[in-house]
Amino acid sequence: QVRVVESGGGLVQPGGSLRLSCKASGTIFNINAMDWYRQAPGKQRELVAAITNSGTTDYAESVQGRFPISRENAKNTVYLQIACMKPEDTAVYYCNLFITGVHYWGQGTQVTVST
């Protein structure tokens, strides 16, 4: 049984920053891809950033240079550092972990950018 939990969301002013974390627990031998998605109200869920087990990263064009993704394999954790935040970054942020051939989703963490 694998459990995936995101944390670190909240309310932040435009231009501010947050650090999201996503931790997997349970019986885990190897985590391949670790991805961050987001879903804004009324919109489809979109891939924001991805990192492979070798450290290769990929980003959506809308967040390139602002949302560095990193992972700490010993802790089964992936991070998303969100910087220079804009109102359009408001969304529920989800992580998706590819573990031994299965995709696991967390419950999401709300990020709101507002004055």
C-alpha cells in the first residue's frame, strides 16, 4: 500500500513564493517519475513539472524558470519551489508518482495567489 501526501500550499501575495512537498510512504522499492500537476477552477489538470529518477527535469512553458522541481530519493519526496507567483498560478497542486508500474496521486494542496 502506497500513500502520497502533498503539503505546503497556502495563500500568498503576487510575487511571493512557496515550497510544496510531496511524500510517499508505504512499501516502495523505486520511484521512477515524480510529477507536479495543477488544476485551476474550471480548467483541466495540467502538467507543471516533472523529474525522472536520474534527475532529468521538464517544465511547462508557463512556469519555466520559476518553478524548479527537485527530489530527495532517500525520503521518497519531491519538491516544487514556486517563485514570482502570479494570480494565474492559483490552483490545486497535485503530485503524481510512478512507482513500480503504477501511478499514484496525492489529494492535492491549494495554492492561492491574491492580494
